[in-house]
Amino acid sequence: MDLGSEPVVVRTAPALSPKSPPNYPDLCGRRRLQHEVQILNREIGFLEVNSFFFLTLQVLDFVTFLLGIVLLVFDELLLVMLFIS
């Protein structure tokens, strides 16, 4: 049993190379859920912008209504002042 006479063979694993994603399905649905979250985030942003626009229009309508009332009262005051003088 002479160790020097037998060749020593060392096996190594093949070199790693980049691979494409595996072909098995996404069992947990992670990619699908991420896509749904992105869609919901876009819809939330859209609704935030639209709700801000809608509230702005409501405030403008209210201010216009109040301004109309103030102008009517001012016109009545002017008429009263013209009759008095």
C-alpha cells in the first residue's frame, strides 16, 4: 500500500455560470402579488389627485356662493344709502 504510486484524483464542481430564471411556476404568487400592489398604489395616487381636485372645486363653489351673497347684500346697502341721501 504505497501512497506515492497511486494518482490522486480530486473532483471539483463545474464553474458557476449565470442562468435565466427557473422555469417552475411562482407557487407563492410573489410576482403576481407585487404587480397587484403596484396597481393598487397607482389607483390610490389617482384617487388622491382626483379627491384633491374635487375638494378644491367644492371649496371654490362655496366661496363663489358666499361672494354672491355678499354682493347682493352690498347692492341692497347701496340702494338703501341712495334712498336715504
